[in-house]
Amino acid sequence: MAADGSGSVRRGRARALTTPGGLFLAAVLLMSVIPVTSAVRDPDFWWHLRAGQLILDQHGLLGTDPFTYTVSDHHWVMHEWLTEVLFAGLHRAGGLGLIVITLSAVTMAGIACIALRARLPLPALGHDDPPGGRRVGPVPIGVGILLAVIAGYPIWGPRAQMETFALTCLTLYLVERHLRLGGRALWALVPIFAIWGNLHSGFTIGAGFMGVVLMTEVVARRFNWSGRAPRERVRTLGLVLAACLAMIVLNPNGPQIYLYAFQTQFSPAQQELIQEWHSPDFHDVVVGAFALMVLSLAVMVAVTRQVRPRDAALALLTIAMALQSVRHIALFIAATTPLWIEQLDAVARLRPRQPRSASAGPARRPEPPTFFRVGVVAIALVLPLPFVAAKVAAAAQTREDSSFYATDFPVCAARWLNAAPAGLRVFNQYGEGGYLALRITPAGDRIFIFGDAALMGDALLLRYGSVEGISSAWNGVMTQAGTDIVVFDVATPLATLLSQSPRWVEVYHDDHNAAFVPATQRGDALRARLPQAGAARGSDGVCGSSVTTAVGPAATVAARTLP
Amino acid sequence: MNVVTAPPLPTVAAPAAPAPSAPERRRGVAGLPWLVGAAALSLAVTTRQFADPDVWWHLGVGRIILERGIPATEPFSFAGAPNGWIGQQWLYEVGLARLVAAGGPGLAMAAMGVVGAAAFLVAALATRRGEDIPAPARAASLLLCCLAAGEVLGVRGQVVTVLGTAVVLLVVTRWRDGSQRAVWALPPLFLVWANLHAGFVAGLALLLAAAATVAVHRRVGGEERARVRPLLAATGLAGLATLVNPAGPRLWGYVADTFSNPTLTQSIVEWQSPNFHSFWPRVMAALVIGVVVLWALGRCRPDPLDAVLLIGAAAAWLQAQRNVALLAIVLTPQLARYATAAWRRQRELRPARVPSRPGRAPAGFGWAVAALVAGATVVTVVLPATASATTARHEREGWPAAAAAWAGQHRPGARLYSLYEWGGYLAQRFPGQRVVWIYGESAVFGDQRLRDYLVVHDLQTGWQDMLARNGMHDAVLPVEERETVAMLEVGWTPLCYDGASDSVVLEQGALPPRGATPPDPRSAPSC
């Protein structure tokens, strides 16, 4: 009997896939791979990779910052050590492409969890939320996922944050499933949090969301609001949350990891200087999808007036977070997309339907033959495949020193620096510190700053900001730090100023970066030992004729191997 | 939170009576002191110093109009402007110039403060008849919304648009109550508005949104008493009335140029999305979210027009933070209305154990309190803020007053490079000399001038060439601005330092020798 039952369920699912709605949802999920899969855009990715390589080489965590000449004595709370080791392991096994594909799969897993949460049986109306059996159809789910994938475009890509996105989606799915259906699957969160605490400090988000759901349920019971979950399930949620919080401590930093997470969230310097922490720019078309989700959600809630308190609490919290920082749009998507889908479904059901006449009986169209269904599914799913495969292949084939990255990262400048004398102290752009950490620090060079803002500290961030923003203290900050050479983006005020200042001399130039040394005796001595631009060109054509040397003869420099 | 419930949903908001009954009228009059008191208190927010950079060149233009009439071409920039002068705010500019001439900046501040407060007072009155919203709720809503929008109020033409929008909102509300006469106030309103500020398009958009929403709502079975045709006819006439201005139909081209200028919307802070790391945008976001929550908490679904207006105004605000005042106007009646509805719903769910009977205050008590509040606000906030000593100090500290005076005396007629935000002040200081390059009238200057300015301001490649090409060998700048640092680095000389505004007058010099340290501008002679 059981086998028959599961067989009929499978057949039912197969049939559901061949409905227009099912095909639409399947196509949306498949096409979602395209925006979700990209080459590395996150500047922090590179230093995570280098940190992982160092951990694997040294068989242990790093006590202090190994990359900078400014805060090298700062204790490093390696809250993402497991992610970094995974990056390094994958890189050794299959290069950058394997990391790109793995993180794309992780993001897609998160999106699948959103779809599963939206597909949970809807509760019957009334108190204590018993499941009513009806589920949201595939079309609203498809529309919601489509909009969410567009809204999250600024965030997607290979980055550690995608782990938090996927795990947040999974957490919320398991929590909602438990509150609606019960069962013991919720306890799976305890080992998940034990791993999460070592992967990314975003575990606080998962735990925070669970706490918000728990508190909302308690308040809903206190005030007798409808739409709440049964008391026993809420109690279990509380126990699981406590166990998860206890498991977080199982990491190399112990309870200190909690402090770290909050330091990052409440640093005014980070919030002001780091673009990702800025509020969304609604002139950006992609951010417009997020605005559309928020505003349409408000309208739909006003029309349906059916919101579970826990969903409302999560929506309000994540809207506030996303308005605060563009990077939190991912959390908004994780937490609020299922609510948006449910609201869309509810609005669609408000439409008056034509009553069927009783005498006519249930009108059912004849089912199409199986070969027709299979054909339709094949066409609908196979057609997007070439696009998806092309995108994945393109993203997976990139190398860190390829021309693909030369437009966004200092690929050529790093090659040139690698041919220069070792041990240089390089003043760099904040967003390029990670790449330079990967490419030039193995040979002994040190950089001014990179993307672990908590490790850098607010004082260094502000000093850096005074240089990048060209305050009157800009030159003093660089020289007092003992900077040997400045490597900066050409299209920045600082690069323009340095190129015209009598106190600095340009020594290198390519399409993306320029390098400068001080117009002092020490700078002259260094300049004499710097290589010609040809050192950056190499034989692969990545750094072409745009690379120029602005100085005279260069000393012979021993070639250094790339990491 | 009111949540998953089988929705016995009444249609939209309570239908309104066509005319107020006698008890309603009495309640309205009795509640008026609350509103007047709140509006008087809001003067503390709406009365602001000359903080908007554009106010100065508007003042300068107003003086020119009083002397010679509306200029035909751009009057202040040595480089002229590719587009003709529109004079879209000529009436506001004349009024501003007259006020400043009569009583100094303080009088203009007070007058525009009253206009701002009046806007929120009118908005608080824009609720449907028969809703019986308590006056304290309206007063609280007025104050909250005024506070949240306070940063963009003060002496600026946009405040006129804020008042105009509030009046349109009130007219639409009365029209929906069944008053056919109210809509005929629109054509004269827009006739005046189009000569005061180009933001009248917001009013027209509101009217069209109202007509469309009411028509659709009625079509889907909603209860609507108002007839759409009179509103559309009045709106059409109002649109025609906007053509009665010195620029005629070109005024609409000016509006289109402003909205379609990508450099403007990307580079000028006021046209950018709100920064939610700041306090007041957070407050406004909380108010908007709060109203949506109140929609869900009340007994009825929200009025569809309320939903359309709030969503539209919120979208406009997310696009450009300057629209916060329009959002606040839309929000003011809704906050009072839905907070009251939600409060009543909660009281129905939990009836009070001890029925309370409110005591009746003696006649005139409310007005006495309102007068006291108004008096206290004027004495403690408005009068000190508008005193001539205060406004003069603000000008000295907020604007390069001493630096401009020095430049006028020692570098007469020199083409001065300065910030976009300071161009208006310098233009007003030297009205006949054409010493500035650019200021806030961006639609007249066009996109190219703004991009040229950004070449210098952002120290893009060729910034020195841009200065040389335009013959700018002198500058008036804040000391800590990046152009100042860069100019000093490449050999410009500080001529004098204005300590009050921390600004400096610079003159181009020769490139310093290799390794030379630039001079400290704060050590230059005092302006």
C-alpha cells in the first residue's frame, strides 16, 4: 500500500510538472541559475581564499593579520575559517571554477528552500494554525522567485555570504515546516548551527530570525492573535534555539564569536565607508525590483489583510535591514519572498470566479497523452539549458589572473609588483586589498588595508577614508604609515592628484591601475629598482600595450612565482 | 497584529456624508484649537535659516526682477547657459526679495515657516467627513509628519509645492465627500502655483491618480459618491492654467529637462535615494511602515486612494529624498485616520471595564491653550531664530561671506571656481558681475555643464584643463574640500582665510618644485 501511495504521489508530482504553472516554475528555477552564477565580484573573496591557503599550509588558524603593514599586530578572529579552508581546498582541487559552481549550487539550494517554504500546506483559518492542506500554486511561486532573483542581483555571486543566505532559507523553511506540520526535522538545525558558526558570522541572522519568530509567537499567544502555532511546537522551537545558541560556541574563537558579529554590525566607520553597507540606490533598475516587492507587498497585505504575526515580524525586520544596507536585500529575499508569494496567491483568489452550473457536473478536460507531456517538459526545460550552461561554463573557466578580472581587479599591477623587489609596503584601494593579499603578499609585500573591516578597526578605516576622500591629511597618513608605493585605480581623485603632485612620481600605469612612489631620495632609490612595464605583460596577452612604465631604467629583478 | 482571519471584509473606508451635520460641525470647531496649537508648535520645525543653497540665487533673481523684469537669459554665470531662462519661480523670487528687503532674512524665514506649518495644518484636515477623527490624533499626526520632513522645509520654493499638494489633497477629499464646487478651486490654485514653483506637476499627478482610482474603484463595485467628470474637467482647466506664466508652454519643457537629467539625479544629494543610516529617514520609514500595519489592524480595508497615494509618494521618496515632504503631506491624514480606526478596533475587542466619561473643558479653554502654545513657540524659537544677529551669524558661518567680500574687493570681476552649492550665494553677492560658473539652476545649465563641473569637483583627468579652458584662475572653497587640497598641491596660493566658514580664497600659481610641501590655507591672512 505504501509503495502504491508513494507511487501515486510521484505520478501526481510528475503531472504537476507538466501543467503550464509547473513548467513556468521549473523554467524560472532553471533560469535562476543564470543571475546566481557569476564570476567573482566580491572583493573579499580573494583574501578569504588566501587565508584558507595559509590555514592549510600552517595546519592552524592565523593569530594575527598576515597581510597589512598597518595592523599586523591585531588579533584576528577568524570567524569564517571553515569557509576559507573550503575555498582553498576547492581551489586546489579544481581551481576557481569549482568554487564558482559550488557557491552557485549553494545559492540555488537557498532559493529551492524559499520555494519549498512557499509550497508548505497553508494553515486553515483560525487559531493554532492547523494545516488545511491547500498549497500555493506554482505560478505565484514562480513569479515570486523570479522577482526575488532579480532583486538579489547585486548580491549574488561567489562569496561567503551566500552560505548564510542558503542556511537562513533552510532555517526558516525548517522552522515554518515545524510550526505548521510538527515533526522532529527542526532538530537538524542544531548540527547545522554548529557548522554555520564556523562558516560565517551570519549565523546570528539565523538565530535572530528564530528568536523573532519565537517572540512573536509568544506575544501572539499572550494577546490571542490568530495565525499562531500550537504551544507545543513553539516550546520545541525555543528548545532548539537554545541548543543552537549553545552549539555556536563550538568554534576556535569560543564565545568571542558573538562579540565579533555585533562589532561588525554597529561600526559607524564601516557603515559610512563601505559601499555594501550603504542604503540601496533606487535609481538602480535592479534595486527597483526590491522596491517593487516591498511596495506591492504593502498593497497586497492591505487588500488581503491576512498575515501571520511571525511573517509580519520577519517582513518588517528584513525591510528595515534592507533599507539600511543593500547587502541585506538577500536577507529580505530569504525571509519575505514566501510571504510575498502567499499574498499574491491570496490576492489572485479574491478574483470572483464564474460558478459552475450544478447540472453540468465537474468539467474536466481530457488528459494529454504521456508522450505529449514528456515532450513539452523536455522542450520547456531543454531550451534554457544552453544559456544556463554557457553562463556556468563562462564563470567556471575564469582564472584569478585572467583578462576577465583585469577590468575589476589589479591583475596587471599585481604581476608588475611581483616582479619588483620583495617587502614593499603598498598603499592600496580598499576594494583591491583582497586581491593584492592573494597575489602579492605571498612574496613578502604588505598592503595598507583589506576587507576584514573588523580586523582593520575603525581608526584605520577612517585614516584610509581621509586619504581616499582627499582631506588635508592625506599625504601625512600615507607617509607616516611608512608607505613605499601607492597602487590605486586610475579613475579616482587620488590617482589624479598623485599624478599631478610634485611630491609623488608615477612609476607604472595600465588601464586599471597606476603606481606612484614618493619624490624623495628613498623613493628615487626604490624607483631605480622597479621593473619595466614589460614585467606585467607576460606571454598570455592579458596585460597588453596599455601597460606603461613612467620611469627610466629598471634594475634586474628576480622573477617571483605566483601563489 | 490582526492576522489570518476569515475576512468579513467591508468594502473600503466608511462612506461619507455629503455635508457635515451640526454636531459634527461643533466637534470640528471644538477640535480646531488642537490643530492650530500643533501647527503653531510646528513653526519650531518649519522656521529655518537660509540652509538651502538655491535660496540665495532665487533672492538675487528676485532683486533683478524687481529692478528690470524677468531676465531673458541666465543672469549670473560668466559662461552663460545653453538653455533659455525660464523664470519658473518668478513670483516666489519676487516675494522673497520683497520680504528680505522689508525685514531681512528673518522675515522671509518666518513667512516660509508659516507656509510650511499651514501645509501640514491643511493636510491634517484632509480627512473624509463623518469619520470623527479625534483632534488630538490629527494634531499628533501633524507634528510627527512635520518633524520627519523637517529637513527639507524652510526658505525654499518647494515649500510652496508642499502647501499646494496639501490643498489639492483637501480638495480631492471634499470632492469625494460629494462637494462638486470644491474642484473649481483648482484652476486658480494652479495658476498661482505654476508661477511660484515647478512642483505643480505633483498636484496634477495627484489629481489624475485620484480620478483614475475612483473610476476603477467604482467599476469594481466600490462605493464612490464623487463624479469623475467634474474633477477631470477642473484638472484639465488647471493644466491649462499652468500655461499662464512668463515662459508659457516652455515651463513644461523645463520640468521634463529637470526630471530627465541623469547627472542631476545621480550627483545632487537631494535627488538621491534616502540614506537610512540617518535618523530622520528612519523615522519616516517607520511612519510609512506603521501606516501599512495600521491598514491591517483596522476594521476595514484601506481606502484605495489612500493606498495609491501612499505607495506612489513612498516610491517617489525612495527615488529622491527631496520628496519626503510630499510623502509627509500624504501621510498626515492617513496616520490620524488609520491610527484612530485601529484604536477603535482594539477597544471593541477589549471593552473598557470602567466606562469613562470625559469631562468637558470650559468654553475657550482650548483656544487659550493653543494661543499659549503659539506664543511660547514664537517667543522661544521663532523670534530668536529670526533675529537679525542670528541670521547674520548663520550667514557668516554657513556661507563664505567674508571670503566673498574679500574677493569682491581684491579680485573684482575674477571668474571664481566654487562648489555647486556655493554658486548661488556668490551669484547673489555679485549680481551684475557674472563671476560664477554654475549654481543650482541645473535645467538651464543642462547636463553638459553639470558634467563639466564634476570633472573638476571629482578631480577627473583634465580637471586643471577644464579650469583653464573656462578662465577660472581664482577659487572660493571650503578648506577641507578635495579641490582645495588638490589646488594647493599643484601650486595654487591661498590669498585669504575666512575662519567663520572655514573657507579660503585661492589664486592659481606656478607648479611648485619637486617635493615641495603645499602651504597651509589656515595660515593665510584673514579675510
